[in-house]
Amino acid sequence: MIVSPPAFLDQSIRAVVFDLDGTLIDSAPDLARAINAVLDEDDRDRLSLTQVRRFIGDGARVLVDRAMAATGIPLTGDALDTATARFLDHYGAGLAIDTQIYAGAAETLERLKDSGLAIGVCTNKPQAATEAVLAHFGLGRWVDVIGGGDRFPVRKPEPGHLQGVLDDLGVPAHRAVMVGDNEHDMAVARATGTGSVLVSWGYARQPLEEIDADRRIDRLSELLVLLGVAGAPTVDNPQPAS
């Protein structure tokens, strides 16, 4: 059935901000390929795709840090910086070999944009890689502001990251919604004052039922219903996430 907009959408929403990895795209296979290339160079054990999925979401340096800690002696300081640079080189050489966009991502972005909403991306992935991936999959055409993890002085879950994207969009927090797959996305939404929509796929490290969000959706088309986009498909009621 068609749902009524939840309380946080009673006001006029003007912008939707998306996380990237685990929300719009499944990039884990290419991230795994890149980190395993670094581990091979350092004569460390390789990581499984399942392990890498648990390490995604906090940016490249944290992913490398977690990978090193999981495969031997952890790295710190300059050594970790160097390993991160090598990881980014490997990743940059194959950003979209096995990465896939999630079902409905392109269609949802297009429908949201056509309805007059501003679209942003707030991700801990580096800016250059984010721009390249969005361009590769043709998603960038609908995105007004891209906020990579190295574009602002802070990154998720610090509210300054999402606030920076909103400032560039020219939209106040109470007129925006953050859509993401993990606890950091929902935390930054809460701290910034936007609405929050948690997707049921992706790379969350906490059980979904333990993540505080306004709504949880099982497919991206449900977002069109929540936002009252004209002609949105009929879907089951998106569930409150708490």
C-alpha cells in the first residue's frame, strides 16, 4: 500500500543526501582486490570478501588500518600512510572492475532530481574516487554536490561533513534527508538534524534493528514513496527503524 509521509517528512523536503558505498553501489569486490594487492606486497594473508565488507565505511585509511591489524602487526603513522597510498593506487587503477550499482539506484536518483529535489553525496570515500565512480556509472549527472571524505576538515560521523554538503546545496538540515547503510550515516543525520533513512543492504556493522533511524527501506523505490514523488510505485509500508 502507499504510505503517508512519516513525521520527519511533514515539512517540505528540498534535498536528499546519499551515502555511496553500500547504499548506491556495492564496491566491496574492488576494495577487496585493492587491499589484497597491498597485503600480497607485504607478504600478509589475504582477506575474504566477507572480512573486507566489515571494514568498509570509515574511509580508506581506516580500512587499511583494520586490514593490517587483522593480518599481522598493525601499522601506525608514516607506515600506515604509505600503505594507504598504495591501497589508493591499486583501487584507482580499477575502480569499477567488479563494482555494481544497486537495483533502482539510477532510476531513483533520476526521479528525485526530476521532482525538483537537490541531490548530494556524503561519503568517506576520497573525493577523486567518488567522482570517478559516479561518473563511470552515470550517476553523477543527477548529483548536485559531492562530499568525499577528504573534502571537508571532518568526515562522518562528525556532523561537519554532512553540514558541509548541505551548505553547498543551500538547504537547511530540517529540509533534508540522509540515506545510508550503516550506523555512521544515521549518527551524522541525527547530529546534523536531518531526517534519516536506513537501507537494509550494505555494510552495517551493527544489527539493523539496533541502529537509530527514522525509517528503514528494503529497496530504493520506497524512498520515492516516502518523499511523495509523483507516480511513485506502490510498495509495502517502509518500516520504522526503531
